[in-house]
Amino acid sequence: MNVNKKEFIPYHANLMTQESIECVISFDLEYSVIGWNPAAEKAFGYSALEAMGKNLLDIISAANQLRDDHNFFQELISGNRKKQEVVLRKDNSGRWFPSAAKGFPLYDHEGNIVGATILLREKSAETHLSQLLSKMEDVGKVVGWQYVILDQSINFTDGASGILSKDSVNWHTFWDFCQILSPAYRSDFQDQINDSLKTGKPGNIDVTAKGDEEKWYHISWKTESVSNVVVRVYGIIRDISQEKRSENTIASQEVELVSRSRLAAVGQLAAGVAHEINNPLAIVVVNMRILQGRAKQNTLKSKDIRRILPMMENGVKRVSNIVAGLLHFSRNESFSLMSPINIYQIIEETIFLFNGDFKKEKIEIDFSEMNSESIVLGKAIDLKHIMLSLIKNAEEFLIRENVESPKIKIESQLNANGYLSLMISNNGPKITQEISEKVFQPFFTTKEVGAGTGLGMSVSYAMMQEHNGNMYVDMNKNYTTFVLEFPPLLAEPNTLKEVAKTIKTGA
């Protein structure tokens, strides 16, 4: 076989560069990148196209490493071969990793130095933990620790006095260290460590400091074994107090959002119920005045009483039923556990409260395709809130758009995997894709300023997530259709029917 060596050698060299597990990086006399292999792409997160032509110091050198790297590169383009010991580097996603490198000058065909090439290897799996953590303290603000089982001793890297406690220099045993943890978490931490000693598995835990419940630490660890016996536990400790404070702030804001959304829902309820009650009360009042007027004029006859009193009685009964329905609807079940609930009954109760509005606006409510035995696992108060938001929003939308023959349709569907889909649609103009993508965002609303809080949909979405379900807009439908998906109940069909029957009869 005849081989053209002038073509084969460069091809072979390029193949080795492409397949190398080491980062092969070349640069010219100005430190501009002229070679960047796949291993370098993987290590630093920059593609060859992104790296080419850029200053190598800008890509691989952290701020505290610039001077050393500059001197290292200068030695190479001066004609010297050099090695670089373990250096902590950072990729474009912010991940720190240790590396070691060796470099040599790059010559042209005439023997002139035109740049340099470095071979850089990531050393994460090879670097001793204590060396790595000592370097990470300056840039990552973490503390390294190790617990030696043989003598029960515990050691920390230098940052412990600043991040943990000034007394850390006096901690000599694992027991000493545990005493700084609050009693609420101390036993859990010790139990997890003991489990790691038995199994060799790594672990992690969030704990608070003793006497300072606002101080939080994330402790993580691995084990080192000899002959299948754990001889050392080592890891890092990170102060996460600020993160916890942020989490608490977000949690309190979420509670406030839910509270404000519930108040808005109560306002909608009040408006609907007031309208519903005023009509029968007006009939009662008018008939009372008729009776009073005729009694004063001595023209009141028994036939008048027989005709008017039943009308008044019906009005009072109607008010009584509305109040009873309102009390039932607004029962405080927010702290109850998840339980099987007939979602059909929830819908009936919601529609009943606004039935007067629907009749007044001539809005047809169709839930004929809704299974009356649709059972889901959830909290009734939350499901009532969700249905109230969806049905009331649909009603207001139909009125605002002045839709001819307005209609709200509610239907259910059970798929083969047991997931229940509840679909609420209206025959108004279909919302746009842009609105559908924003409708569950807090404070987003299509209503006029002051006409809505923009919280109903976002809070309803969060409630569905808490029910391990989902809520979305089905843009494949002809009309605006909100879909609620509930996970399956782990029970036999006959059992669910009995549950539905029990819920419906109130037994």
C-alpha cells in the first residue's frame, strides 16, 4: 500500500487531536485561539466556532488566575516547555473544576515560533479533596470538612472560622461539631451519617445553627472505604441562609397572592348572591306593602291573602336556599386533607350561586356531557375556588364580547390511564396564542384597569399543581377551552361509584 506521508501525517495528527480526552488548545503570539478540540468544547462549554479568534485568557482564566496564565503562555511562546500544576478554572455556565496543563511552543515550517499548544486535563476525579476545597474557599465561599472514623477526629479548611464559627479551631471530634447544630436537626444529621457509615452512600442535609434559627447550612458528604469498611467521611458545608430567606419571602408572597385571590372571589360571590337575593326579597317587600295598604283601607280579602302569602313564602324559601347554598359552598375546608370529591357536585353548587346572573344575561350552561360520578382526590375549598374563577371569567367574557346566544359548556373525559380531564369552554371569540401563554402568570389580565386582579388564573393553576394535576388552554379546540387534568384515583371502579353515591346523598 502506497501512502502519501505528507498528507497522512497531518491527517493522523488532526484525528488524534479530535479524539483526545485532553483539551488540545492552540493560540498565536497574541493569545488568539487557533485550535480548539471537542474535549475543550466539553470542558469549557464554548464551541470551536465561539472560541476561535478570541483571547484565550478571556475564555479559560478566572480573575485570580490571569497573571499566572499570562506568565505561563509567555514562557511557551518564548520557546520553553512548561507545566502548570492544579489550577481552578470556570466554564461558561459558572461550574468550577480543577485542571492541570502542559504546554510547548508551536513552530512553522521554517522553525519560527508562531504560538503555542497546551494540553489541559480536568482533574476533578484525581484531585485530593482538601487541595480542591482550599482553593474553592477563595472563590466559592464553602468549607471543606472530613471525619476520620478511626480516632473520631474532625477537620475543617481555613474558611470554617468565618462561615461556621470562630470556635471551630477548638472542635476536635465529630461530637464537637454536632453541638453547633440546632437540636431539631442534629439527630437527623447523625442518623444520616451513621447510615453512610453502614452503606457507604453519600448524603446531604439542610440544618440550622444552634441558637440562631436564621442561620442555615447545607452539608453534603461522600465516604472513603478500605476493604469495604468506611474509614473517612468528607464533604463541604455551604451557608445557604440567604437562599432560605429568599424561599421564605417567596412563600409568604405566594400566601398573600392566594389570600388576595380568595378575597376577589368572595367579592364575585357577594355580587352574585346579592343580585340573586334581591329579586325574591323585592317580591316579598312589594307583596307586604300590598297587604298593608289593603289592611289600612279595610279592603283586604281572604282571597288576597291566599294568593299573596304563597308568593311571599316562595320568595323567603328561595332566599333561604341561596343562603344555605352559600354556607355550604364557603365551608372552610382549607386545612383538610385530600379526600375523594365529586367534582360534578362542586360545579352544581357554583352554577347555583350565579344562576340568577346566567338567566338575566341569557347564558346557557351546558354540562350534559359531564359525568355525574366524576370523583377526584382534592380539597373541596380549592376546587370550588378554581371552578368559581373559570365559570365567572367565562360569564364576564361572554358579556363583555356581547356574544349572541352565549353558552358555557362543561364536559369530562376519562382516558385509558385513569386521568380525568375537565373541559370548560365558551362560544365567545377564541383567545390568541400569546394570551394563552400568559394567562396563568400572576397579575396578567385582559380586563380593564380596576376590573380584575389578575390573580384568579395563576392561583387556580398553583392549586392544580398542588393536586398533582395540570391546567392549560387547549388551543386545538374551536373555542377557548380550559382543561383541568386530575391524576387517577387508586381504587376500583365499583368503589369509586360507591364513593360518588355516598358524597351525593350526604350519607
